[in-house]
Amino acid sequence: MTPGPAAAPPTGLVTPPAGLVAPPAPTGPGLPGAGAAGSPGAGRSRRGSPRPRGRRRLIGGLAGLLVLAFVAVTAKLFVYPKRDAPAPVDAIVMFAGSAGRVELAVSLARAGYAPVLAVSQPAPGDACPANTIPNVEVICFHPDPLTTRGESRWTAEAADARGWRSILLVTSTPQDGRARLRLGRCYDGEVRVMTVDPGSRADWARMIAYEWAATVKALVLQRGC
């Protein structure tokens, strides 16, 4: 049987010539088949995520504020503490430590601010002024323990026994706040503090670092007299 003629293609459709391939269907945002790069959702995800640069700026700003706050507190506590003017008192008490304290304590006693000068002498080699100041009794005492806490306890006990209601305390500038704190926990009389600055920048740095640690210890671990 002889085959009939081939059926004609449906009207409206064009058959590509032999050897040619039909071009791919167009794709793009909002069109079926669009990939992840053209997806509206993908674009929103990138725009909505925080930028690393912004995060770094925020962290850097917070770190800068913390540093400024630390410097300000350090200056207030250890470099520029409250300043008291000398006035007549019942006793002058010197806490042991950096150079210059003995000279200041003796000069205050010679100026007639108190009839008693008590000088802390934790070690036998520590300076003890000669008892030759006119009209002033000089006492060199050994605190127990050999710390600011021990000096404060001795001062409170001596004040109770001798009736001292006012004291002129001699210490270093960085120790001012901690000395007031320690003595105030043991003694309820009037306290005026006279201070001596460290002799060099290295001494300032060393004493401030020590006072930070000692102050935290006094506030957190040793809250009593």
C-alpha cells in the first residue's frame, strides 16, 4: 500500500528548519523560571542583613566610651580626690607608704595642728620621727595586720582610748579614697586627709594600678572594719 501525503502542521505553528534549536524561554524577575539571583526575595535578604562595617563602628564606639569612663573614674578616685584644708585636730595620724609622708606629717605637727603625732611603722626599718617636736607627743605604732586595714583598726582603738574626736590623716594622693573608706568603717569621728603626690610618672602608674586592686578588694571582699 502506497503511503499517503504527510499531514500538514497545525495552523499558527512554525516548525524550525532542520539543524536549528529553538531559543530558550526568557527568564527574569517576576517571570517563571527566574533564578535565585533575580529573585525579589534574594534581594530583600541582602538588603535586610546588617552590614559588618556598621557593626564594627558600633563596637568601636562602645569601646571608646568604656575607655573614657574608666579614665574619668581613675582620675576622680586616684589623681584628683577630695582636697581637705588642714585644721586643728586631736591627733595627726600617718599611714605608712610612699616617700614624703613623714615630712608632711612632721611639718603639720610643728605647725601646731595637733598635740599628738602617730606614725605607722609596719617594719622596723621604717622611719619614725624623733620625739623632739615641741609640745607634741610622737607615737610610732605597728599595725596588725600590716595593711591599711590594720592601720585603721589601730587608729580607731587609740582614738577610743585617748578620746580623739578629730584626726588629720596623712597618706598618698592615690590612697586617699581607700584610706577614707577603711578608716571610716572603724572610726566615727571627724577625718581630714592631707596627701602627698607620687614622685614620678612610673610611681603614679604603679600606685594607681595597686589602688584599683586594693579598692576592689575593700569593696567586695573586706567590707568590715
